Amino acid sequence: MTYAKKALLLLACFVLVLMTVTPTTLAATTIQDVPTNNSKYKAISWAVDNELLSLNAANNFLPNEQVAERDLVTMFAKLDKNYALTYNESVAYNFYSEFYLPLEGTYVATNRSKTITRGHFARIYAAFKGLDLDEPQAVQYLYTNDISTGNTGKKTFADFNPSTKLTRSDVAEFLYRSVQNGSFAVQGLKRTATGRDNDKITLPAGFMGSNSSEFEEPKDNNNDFTGPEYVNNALQSIDVDNPDLIANDLDTTLITVSLKACNGDPIADDKSYTFRVTSSYGAKIVDTAGDAVRNVQSDGSTVSAIVVAPKLTKSVRDTISFELINNTDSSMKCLVGEKLNAQVRYAPQPEMRIDFEVYDPANLDDGDGNVTPPYVPYEKLPEFFTENIVNVHWIDPEDKLFSIGQQTNVTTPLGNVQNMYLQYGGSDTKYPALGYENAILQFENYNISVWLFETIIQKRLDNSVNKDNTIEIMYMISEDGRPIYRIQGIDDDIASQVENINPVGSIIQLMSYMPEEKQLTLEHYDSVMKIYAILTSLSNYDRTVLLKYQGGKLLGQVEAYKKRVDALKESEEEASRPSGKDRYTKVMVTLVSPGGEIITDYQGTVKIKFDGVEKTASFITNTSNSVDNTGSPGTAVAYFDSIIYGKSKIEAKLVNKVDPRYATILKNLIDKTITKEIFTNPYFSKNACSLATEVAYVVDYSSSMKRIDKTNYRGKKTIELIDQIKAKNNIVIETNTSANVLGEGTIENVLKKDLYRTSKDKGATDIFAGIEIALSKFSNDTKTSKSIVVVSDGKTSKAKMTKVLNDAKKKGVKIYTVSMGKKNQINEAILTQLASEAGGAYYHAIDNLQLHQVYQKLIDAILCKTTPSSCINPEDLFEESTVSLRKGYITMNARIDGNCPGVASVSVRYSSVSGDVKFELTKRSDSVYMLTKTVQTMQDFKVNGEIEFLAYDNEGNLLALKTVTISN
């Protein structure tokens, strides 16, 4: 072989080898929309040639199109040298799930089609390379490895545009540079990404936008240092009520973080700080009303959040993080930038859900039952829009979509800012029309119904005189991140007649859009109720102005409209009730497969037991109700003639042959009895006395009440109490960080308002602010009895107590205090002192039933002027009773209601092979009894069965009995 041939062969081999280790740079087809002199042309043509991204029929690459997460995962799989499977997206997601990449579509398939941001890509890429980083550190990692140079070369966090959506040209450039730099093979993480490797990446000075000099400022030597070593002084504990949740989009847990100041000092009860709460898995964080929130407020030393488990088909672990934000208090400086983490687990499992409803003509206002309304998702915020005026182009009431536009600044993928008119629902398919049904809809600053919003928008569009046929509304963002769309503009002739008073003008304007009274249907129910809510919020002066308008005709019209829609609602409810049943408890049983999907075609029956009666219901025949043959598919229904007010239980068990199609899915439910403890709200007995009285109600809605009363039963029951007492003058107050009067005056006036129905737990506790306001609202009438009812956990500052007590004594006002929940969550000392020194009484309710019993005693104490007794119900003497087994010892504990007199001794009774055996507990305090025994001394007893606690008086008479089971 000649030298020339050898050289040519050697060159060919070299080129072949080079092609196997470096990216191909020439596209086989000309790319029409990316010129060859474009800085990203090489990367884009390489991505096309390697079939990571494709061209359309016109050979356009569409470099600015956004990238969905599923497409990124497929690209990773095609380049990953450790991946040898099919490029099916589900297979790829399953493969990468073992490496804990922070992908949102791993377990929630609907998230796979969502576009991702550049910052999110940085986190995913870092995790792919084996580093668990937050966005700033992940962006710096891209810089240090030459994956990105930023948009202007400054290489700061902002210069990377982390919140901008990842485009096709972006991902082509990033992956091209990565492959150029070396082998592309997944390393992944060993746990869910939470930023554990942040300390491995040093952020340069000024990286986060600091205006300081090139060098870090020297830290002073005092104890006001911001650093993780001081977090332990502040963080006392993190308590997760239930760390294991069913992955069904319903199961919830409460997480409570207990804190001190950074120097270890206690935090005052009237202090409140704001924390952002996030889930590493994207679970919903909600308030006590079930509405999603981003931030929560602390109540003194505690901050808590409610987490809703997502709907999943695979078990996962999640990290819930609390991060202090908007902090200006130096005593909490050590928590700035720190995440306080709690762990929860979500696991899919089959369920037999039991729901119930109660109908009793003697208690029509109760609304008893536990049917949970569906979770209402947020509407999408219009990206790039600022909180300002937007133009509405069209509205589609059928699909609940509308088109809005705004002149705004849009940041391009290259980091350039363009001022342009951006329209959602216009010609650009990247910005489809937006939903409004679940947004906050307003006229002026008053909430309105979807029907009113649609009607007003359409009428104004029809009458638009703009050349582009648009109208203007205001766009804002609520505190919890929801879009607010506000229609503005009261007609001039209306405004002039009502002295420009907005609520009065709004009522008149909104009523003009309503049909005639005879044409009202249930479609208009929400609209009428929203207008009526504005009416009930009017001040006395505003109401007088409305009465002057058209001779008061409109005021009567609003009242008539409400009566009309209330009657329509009642007729609908009446039609849905089965005939021949004057009162009933309706039990509904639904089967749910692991992952939260309701089974709608189960062929079989379930045995339901309630109040000693058993009934068999079919999942097929009972999906329809008895009136109009409609209902919820897959729900077995049984009606029982009895109602148990208070606590009771429902049992359900699959019977007969189990549907073979679901035998495997429901195997954990076969031959298993599911028991549900339920509570039906009791109603008050007829008042024994009547008395001219004035009563103020001060109810605590601070953040710590989330632990005490998760369902806002205190609000519902207090409204019932107000209606039952029917005081001459009522003062209704909600208190947390500050106090707010929800209603005052006659019983008719206050009950028209929402009162506590919409109250939410937030902020710190200052019950004395509420009491001070209440004391200022009482009349000077010496013939009326005056009382204040305070409902709180008592965790409040005592600074104003002396002044409040002096004022109450001067005005002859008695104060009754009520607490709820476990004793260790309550400051009884403040509540007891407040009540005793103000001539009232202190009551503690361990649960909802006892709160009803407390209120029944309050009615008698206030209206009959009886000497108040704090003993709620001797039958419920045992507040807590437990038998626990630990390290070879059995410990028996009992806490009794210390307000109930006459308890001389407490015993525990076991069954044994030779008969019952009792042990008397040792009295440790006025209300606590305890005894510990070794396991050896108890082995003849049936400790795994039911164990009885018994309380006796001095003469040996049994006062109360409570049955428990042992816990490990």
C-alpha cells in the first residue's frame, strides 16, 4: 500500500472516530426559520440530525416554541448512555423515577404536557448529573460547566431568566453543550430533591442581584448572625398529625412547627410572621375552608399548614417546607433563607368511603352530613400581565372562557424585553383563552356570581363603541394567588342619586341585570345571594340612602328575590327526598380504587349498619335516587328512619360474591368491616327562661385554632347560639391579630350576615382586642343583662387583662370563656382568671358534642341567671384515657374533667381467665390519675380486648365509665 493510500485511510478512520464522540453539526435538511449565522444554528441542526427535535412540514424549527416536560424526558433518554429501553414516555418516566429527578409528571400524568421554565430545567439537569440543588445553585452549576453563558454574559441568576419558559432553541443549545463537554449519562439522586447539595456550589458576590461590592461584607461578631447553626435555637419541634396519607386528593394532615426567637427567647402570643409553605411533590396546601394558599401566618410561637395528599398510583415521600418571608424582625433573622422541613408519605390504597346526610324537619337549618364539596382549582394567571386594566375581546359562557389582552412587556427566550399587545384567546395559539369560572369575580369591589359576570360582560361588549369592540376590566392577584377580574363603572345617573355610595350604587346596578321576579330560576340563586350579601353589609346610613331611591321599592325587591330563590332551593331539596320518610339518615357508600378513582360499575352489594339496623344496598340499583332516576354512579345508598344526634358510627361490609373484575384491586376490603365515626349536630332544647339581654360573642380565629377546630364547628355553633339566645343587642366579633366586628344590633340584622361562616384561621391571638370592642358596644340600659362569650385556646397576651376586667366590672358585664380540644393545646390559666374575675364561668369542651353541651349551659346561665357550673356532662367525665404498652411496661393514664366534683377514685378493669380484675390508679394531680405495671404481672389478663376506666365517688357509686383499647 502506498504512503498516500495509507494517509487517506488513516484520515478516514480519524474522521469516523471523531464522528462517534462529537456531535454532528450539519443538518441534512435546510432549516428555513433559523439562519446559518444564528449563534444557536449549530446546536439546533445537531438536535435535528440526532432526532431530538424535528422540523415541521415547511422545514421550520420554531425555535421559540415552548418545551413540554415529556419532550425533555424523551430527549434525555435518547442521549443517556445508561438508558437502553424504548423511548416511550411512560417507560422513560418510570426509569428516571428511580433517580429522583425533580420531574412533575413522574406520578401525575397530566403534568407531563406542561411547559417548564429555564430554572426548572437547571434543577432537573443538575439532578441528572447527581447534584440536589435549588434553582440559584443549579443555574450557577450550568455557568461553571459552560452549559450556559446567560443572556448578556453577566452570569447572574437574573441574567439566566429562570422564570422564562424553556424553548426549543434553549434546550438544543443546553444539550449540545453538555454532550460536547463529555459523557451524557444519568447519575441521579438517592432521595427526593430538596436542595441538600446547595453548599457544594458557591454563588459569586452579586449573583442574586446584590448591589454591594465585589467582596462579601465582614460579618459582625454579635449573636444576630444569619446562619443555619442558629436555626436550632429557634426551631423547637415539627409535629405531623398523620405522616401517612391516602393518595386520593382528599386525605389531609396538619403540620405544626413550634418556634422561639433566634436567641431562644419565647415569641409573644400577639406576634405573627408569614411563612411560605411548599411541597417538593407539588401537593396542595389549603386553609381551613379548603382553599389553596401559598402563605400561612404564625400564631405566636406556632405556625401550621394543612396538606392535601395528591391523587397517585404509586407511593411517594414528600417534603413540606416552611420558609420565613417578608421578615423585618431581627429577632427572627436566623430563619431567613432557611427551610424547616417535615416529611409525609402518600400511598394509594382501595377505599370504601362512607358519607351521610340527615334530614329532620325540626332542624332544617342544620345542614348535617359530611359530604365534602369537590376541590375547586385555581384559574390560570395570565402570564406577563401586570395588575392593571385589561381589555375583554369576547366571552364564551358555555365553555366558561374569555379573551383578554393588555399592552405589556414580554421577555423573549433570549432575555430581550419586548413591549407588545398580548392577547389570550387571540390569533397566537401559544396564549389560549382563559377560564374565569373559578376566579374571583367582582363588580366594583364586591364579589358577584359567574352568571352576573357573564351577563354584564356580554351586555357591555354588545354596546361597545370602541373600534375593536372591546371593554375594560381590572385584573389583580389575590393574596393566595388567584386571579381577580373586577368590572367597574356605576352608571352616572345611579351614582348621582345615591350620593356616589358604592355599595348602594352597586346593588341598584346589579339588580338592573336581573330578570323579573317571576322569571327567576335556580340559575340565578348565586346572583341573588351575592346582591343580598351587599345589602346586609350596608351601614345604617347607606341603608337610609337606598330607602330613598325610588321610594324604597328596590329594597323590597331584593328581599322578594331572596324569598323567591330560597323557595326554589327548598323545592329542589324537597323533590330530592324519598317519599314516605318524615326524617332520616341517608348513608352513601362508594368504592374507590388505589389512586383515588371512583369505581362506577361495581356489580355487587354492601351491608350497611346504623343504629342497630342493617340494610343491604346495591352499587348498581342505588346509583339513582328515588325521585328522578339520577344520582352518583357507583354509590350504594340506604335510608334509615332514625337520627342519632351527637356521636355515632356507621359500619359497611362488602357482601355476596365480590365482583371478579375488582377482586384484586379491592382485596384489602374483602371480608373487612369499615367503621366510620360520625357526628350529627344536636339542636338546643327550648329555652327555659326569657330575659332582656345584650350578648357579645368574641370568637378566636387565630392560626393556632387550626389544631383545635379544623372544621370551624365553633363558627357554626355560635351562629346557632346567637339565634337561640335572641338577645336584644348582639355584638359579633372575630379576633386574631386584631379584632373585627362582623355584625351588631338586633337578631334580625346580625343573622342576615355571613358572620363566622367565612372566617378563616390566620395570624396571632389578641382576644382582649375583641373584648375591648365588645365592651364599647353595650348600651347604657341598666335593665338589660350583659354578657360576653369568648371562644379561644387562650394563647394570648395578658397585657390588657387588668384594664378589660376593670371595664367589665364597671359596666356589669359577665364574661364566659370556652376552650376546645386537648388540654395541652390550651392556656387555661388566662381563660379561667378572665371568667372567674368577671363573674362568669370557664368551660372546656373536649369535642364538638361537648361544645354543644357547653352552649346549652350558657343559654341557661345567661337567660335564667343560674349559678354557672363548669362541669359539662358527668357522663363525659373522662377527658382522656389511655392504656399503652412500651418496653415491657403497661401504663394507664386518665384525665378527668376537674370542673366536675365528687370524684374520689379512678380504677381500670380488665377481663382475666378467672374473672374481672381492677387496679386503682394513683392520683397525681387534681385531675390526672396514673398507674404503671410490668407486662409479667398482666399476662393473665386480656389486655388486647376492651379495657374499662371507672370513676367513683366517696360512697363507691359509679360516676362514669369509659372503654378503651391498648396502644403500642
